[in-house]
Amino acid sequence: MRRSTLKKEHAFLPLFEKFIQDSKKGRRLQPNGKKFTEGTITNYISTKNLLKKFCDKYKYILRIRQERYLNSRETEVEKNYWKKFYKRFTDYLYQELNCYDNYVGSNIKNIKAFLNHLNKESSIKPGNFHKLFYVRKEEIPIFPLMPEELNFLIYNKEFEQSLSKRMKEAKDVIVIGCTVALRVSDLLCLKKSSLKDVNGQLYLVVRSQKTSTDTLIKLPEYIVEILGKYRKIKNEILPRFNKSNLNQYIKKLFELAGYSQQVSVKKSKRGKMQELKNEKTKNKAYRFCDVASTHTMRRTAITTMLCLGVPEQVVRKISGHAPGTKEFYRYVLWAQTYQDKETEIMFEKLKKKQLKAA
């Protein structure tokens, strides 16, 4: 029986590599018929590399056996095999690589997607043992600029003149990113063909790489002025940055602007929240400029619109969020705290409006 079972055994990693290549080449598609994005493929490759390092380090034999060839005793053995793998692999990520729930959960999600694919689309049926795998998630903190801080970056010419030429270019890209709510992958790929003039008013027309949805955004005067600086650039409308470099420029720009207030950064590990300390500053708390990234631009644009009264359905149309999504609701709650502060200011002013004696 053991020899017969082994004949139906397959090495895990070569099959996972084929899964990646099928996803990359379009032989495997999303449920809606669209190809998988480059970001998804990169995540699959990252998971494969982690699995290889794990197997190499522990001499772990990662394999797949077809469920239909297993008797009841072997089925129980297989169930225990996958439970043991899940525990050892997640222990490796948590304890040795010091990863947190979102990262661990993302890798487990990729493994489950692969095993589901084998069950549905191949002759190799590993069964549903992977349904025992728990995918942990946590909410990423939102750290956008306040409307007043964005106003400073847009309109303070004295601050702008203090910057180097390259930092001025970075600031222009960041200001636009904080206005139009595009994903950074779309922002950095803008072409002159993305601009449309309608009766003298300039619009940005973008098809999202992630969602394949079209967005039409009316551009304010300050963005039109910024774009005018770069008219001579061929094809593109903004100076060229890659995501990694732009991340560093954002942190530096915000530090120069004085956005260095302390923020509480927490992450979850095995469901327990931990407050992180900044190792670069000898375990002190993080500053806002330390945690700023390219994501900050999109988050700032969305929260600014909500804070300043743009209706939710209009903001969703611009940002590409589906109605009722949990992520978008978090922006709404964050914006509400800003609106509450503005309302309190109004109430304080109302207190002083006493009727004067005749």
C-alpha cells in the first residue's frame, strides 16, 4: 500500500512554480476572466522563495498526495501532515523571521490558492486539508496628512524654494498623488495621453492596472500649474521616480516640512497587538515622517475629500472602492474625527454669540 501511495506523490515546489507560470502567462485567470496583476505574481514568487528557504533549512519534504488514493488511515496521516506543516511554517515566519499577521496571512492565502487550483483545475487532487489553515489579518493604520498639512505643501512657496531641484520634483509628484487618489502604480505610469481637455478644463483619464476601471478626475489649478513645468518631458507628464526612491523622498520631504509628530504604530502577531518601536532612533516611538510612504498619498487624497465634505459616493467613484467595503469605511471614520473637531470649533464660536443688551 505504501509503494502504491508513493506513486501518487508529487513534489510541491515544482507544481507551485507551474502554478506561478500559468498565472503569469494567462493560462490561469481570475474568476472574472482577467489576467493576474504583476503584484499578485510577485507575491506568489515571494511565497515560493520562503517555502524553499524553509524546506532547505529544516530538510523538510514538502509534497502532495492525491486524496482519492488514500485509505482512512492514510487520510488521517495526511491530515496530520498538513497540520504539522502549517504549524512549523508559521512558527518559522513568526519566530525566526519576526513576521506579523498580515504577512504570514498573505503567504498562507497564496498556498491555499495554489491547493484550491490543484483541486479545481488539475488531475492532482490534494483534498481539502488546507482548509485547516487559518489566515490571520489585521487592519493597517491609516496615517494621512491633515488638510492643513497638504495645504502647506501645495501653497507655501518659501518652503518650496528651500528644497533641492530633485526634492521639488518629488514634492510635485507627492502633491499630485495626495490630490487625485490614484494607486501609486497608476500614478507613476501617467502619460500625456492620460490628459484630456474639455472646454478648457483639464481632466486626468486613468485605467487602473489593479481593477481595470476607468477614472475621470477634474484637475485643480495648482496641478495644472505643476504639470506646466514638465511640458518638455517626452510622453510622460511627471518626472520619473520608482516606488522605492519615492518612498524615501516622501519621508525626507515630510521631515523637512516638520511633520515629525509621534505616532503609535501597532502590529498584530498571532492575534495579539504589539506596539512597535523605531530601532533607528534607539527604540523611541515612530514619527509621522518615519511611517509615511507612497500609500500615504492615496490615503491623504481620500481622507481630504471626505474631511472637506465631498459625498462618499463621489469619493468612491474617484478612488475605485466598492460600496460598503470595510477599507473605505475606515477612511470615513478617520474623516469623521476631523469633522468633529471642526464642529467643536463652531460650537465654541456659538457660545460667544451672546445677545447684547439694547
